[in-house]
Amino acid sequence: MKALFILIFTFCSFNLLAQSKSKFLFFDACKDEVLELPYELWLVKEDSTIIVDAGEAIELATNYYQLQLYMTSEDFLTSFYFDIIIDQEQKNDTLYLHKTRLWGPTYLHAPTEEFKFYCCGKLCNGLIEEYDSNGVVRFKGRFENGVPTRNLKYYNEFGNLIQKEVYDDKGNLKRIK
């Protein structure tokens, strides 16, 4: 019985020590400012979601999470996704929100033609290249009336390609590499 108690105590202590206080802020490239916004964290391993208030710091266990942020403007909605790995250290991070964003209606089952890419509120047309304040490329894509005409490429803070979206001739997403 004593061995079972020690095992349970050790396990609980390890879990408490493996948590870190985490806070996420968002750099809005369109507004050129850091924002405190509400977001959701999905704990992939347990398939559970944590809803976090704007500016709130929360205790997170060492794990892999997916952060999802929604923004609305009038009758349109856009969302951002980030992969987050929490280790045993405190995690405070400012996440980059691209200028080029896919906006769509806020109602369910909207036709795909109602979804368009906008760059800081203006419909995307032609070649769009986005660079951060350090001159590092963050996005490249070509559009016609808000519809992609070629591949869209997303880059990390070091300028390394992290995601490529492949579109067909009609601007429909075919796959993500």
C-alpha cells in the first residue's frame, strides 16, 4: 500500500512540475501592432479544447497543442492556426498574423465562391509578397479577384517554406504540402 501511495504521489508531482505558465499574443501585420485576443487551444493527444480569454496566461502541461484564432469583420470570418509545442519552460510567444487572409461568410454551408482572399481589407489581385519587419519573406501568392491562380506559399520567421497550398484553375484548394 505504501508503494502505491509513493507511486501516485510521484506521478502527481511530476505532472505538476511539467506544467508551464504560457501566454500568447498576436502581431497583426495589417495593423502593425501586437494584440491580445481570445483563442482556442486544442490538446491533440486528449482531443480536448481550452478556451483562453484575451491576454490570459494559463498553465499548460508539456504537450503538443494546436492554437486556433478567429477574427470577424462585419459579416465575414477568418481563422489562423498555429502548432504549439510546450516544454517545461515558460512559453510566452507573439504569433504572426499574415496580411493575406481568406475571408468567408459567418453562416454554415456558404458556397465556395463567397470565400475570397483579402490583403489588409483589399481584395487580392496580382502577385502578393509579404515580408516581415526584418525583411524576411512570410508569404507569396498570385490572385485574380481574391481567388488564387497558382500555389500559395507560407514561410516561417527564418524565411523557410513551411506550407504550400496547391489550387486548381478555378481557385479550389486541391492539397496542402
